[in-house]
Amino acid sequence: MRYLEIDIARGVAVILMLVFHSFFDAYYFGKIELSGVFWYYFPRFIGGMFIFISGYTLSVVRPDFGRLKKKVLKLAALAAIITAVTFAFVPDKVVVFGIIHFFTLATLIGYVFLKCPKIQLPAGIALFVIGLIFNQTRVDTGILVWLGLMPYNFSTLDYYPFLPWFGVFLIGMFFGNVVKPIGINLKVPLLPYLGRNSLKIYVVQHPVIILALHLLYGDVVQQILGI
């Protein structure tokens, strides 16, 4: 069952995502400058919105394991493709644990927490704080990068480690237990559609943005192809 409130909230996050990635891609290809505190926290706020909404939705919908397994496998396949593509085109910034990788693991582990509603909020807060500490720590190995412990000189295009972000996911799950959607019936243009198709939009957004940038500046495709 779909809830319009959830689709609208996710639709807002999709619009913010498209805005940020338009600016980020223009920055990546050297067309504009992005600096300052806002551009550091803005994408993290957007990612946090998606993660909170995902945790909330998991608690509200409570899918059976068969349905959840199909979703996890689809996310895992997409995550592997993202890693492969970024390794091929930007090996110095390969995505080893981006937001799709995170959702793959968080969705699976979040399913376990469906049976433990009382610990969702305290565990979420604790894991978020631990993750903030982890993110300030540098280690000599890359095998724990998925957890939030980054090696020295680590660089990537997209990074949403399990900690602290699973804390946000659990907090979303907690709110899904205590604040239920009521199934409003509003005529809201576009937002519900964007929310229902957020994963598809995530997949196609960068090629579309890059094409738009190429039409605007005339040399973006050449930069990608190295010509």
C-alpha cells in the first residue's frame, strides 16, 4: 500500500537531490565553484531525508521477507553497477559505499529491528553519535570504510557509511511506529510521481544533467571521453 504523505515527502527530497546534483555536476566539470558550509551540509541533509523516509516507510509498510529480499537484491545489483561504472570512469573517486550500498544493507538489517520497536530510538541515537566519532577517525585499512572508518586520503564521489546513517534510518523507523500516515487525499502535482519513482530518477539523473550541461557549455561530453 502506498501513502500519499510518504510519496510527497520523498518527492520533495527528489527535487532537492536534482537541484544539488545539477550544481555538483557543473562544479565537477569545472563550470562553477562550490564552497562553504552550505554546500557541505546540503547534500547530507538531502541524503538524511531519504534515509529517514526509508526507515519510516519500512515501519509503516512492514513488508514480508520475500518482498523485502527482492528489493535488497535489486539495490545490491544497482550498487554493484555504480561501483563498476565509477571504477571505469573515475577510478580515483570510485564509489565503494554510496547511498545505494547503504540502502542495501540498511533495508536488510532494518527488517530485524521491526521486531524490536522499543530499542529503535535509543539505538538510533547511539549509533548516530558513534558514527560521528567514527567519521572523525582515520585508519590504515580500507576494509572498514563501509562502517564509517575511513582510511587516510580516502576520496569518493558518494559516501554514506553504515554509521552514522543507520542511526537516522532507525530513528525514521521509530517515528513510523508512533506517527502513522492517515492516507490523505490531496491533488498535489508532480511530487507524488517523483516520490513513487525516486530510484528510477536517481539512476537516470546524471546522464540527463550531463547532457543538459553539454548543451549549455558545449564541452562536457569531450571531458568525459578525454578528447
